[in-house]
Amino acid sequence: QVQLGESGGGLVQPGDSLTLSCAASGRTSSSLTMGWFRAPPGKDSEFVAAIGWSASTKYTSSVKDRFTISRDNAKNTAYLQMNSLKPEDTAVYFCAAGVMPDITPSTTPSRYAYWGQGTQVTVSS
């Protein structure tokens, strides 16, 4: 089993930056694909970004060039650096992890076996 814990959420103004962290514990491995999903208020959850075992990355189009996903395998932690935040980025952000052989990380939630509890990000003036 893998346990995931997110941190770093909060209330920020449009244009601000925020970094989310996802600490993994338990049966962790550098072979895990780590992903971030988000659930905007009143909407279904959506894929945000993911980083695979090969360090390849995948982003949804609305955050590409603004968000950066990274990982520190020594610390069993994944990060989501979010720049130029917009009100439409407001959501609960969930960290997810899964074992997959794909070089390009999956955007499909069901491919991720482990999920964190989520952290709220609110972008408002």
C-alpha cells in the first residue's frame, strides 16, 4: 500500500504562484507514476498533470506553460508548481499514484490506484 498526503494549498490572488507537495509513504517506489487531478466546485474532477517513472510529463492544455510537475525520488515527493494562477484554477487538488509501464503517464483516473485526501486551492481577488 502507498499513502499519499498533499500540502501547500491555500487562498491566493490571480497571478500568484503556489506549490503543492505530495508526500508518499509505505511501499513507495521510483517506478510509480505520480499525478495531480482537481475537482472544481460543482464540476467533475479532471486531470491536471502527471510525471512517469521515466520523468516524462503530461499536462492538460489549460495549465501547460503555467504549471510544472516534478518529483524527488529520494524524498518520495511529487510537486506541482503553479504560476499565473487564475480563478478557474480554483479546485480541490488531489495527488494520485499508480504503477504503469507507459512511458507517457496516463491521464485516466482509474489507472491510479492510490489517492490523497486533497488540498483546497482558491484563486480569488
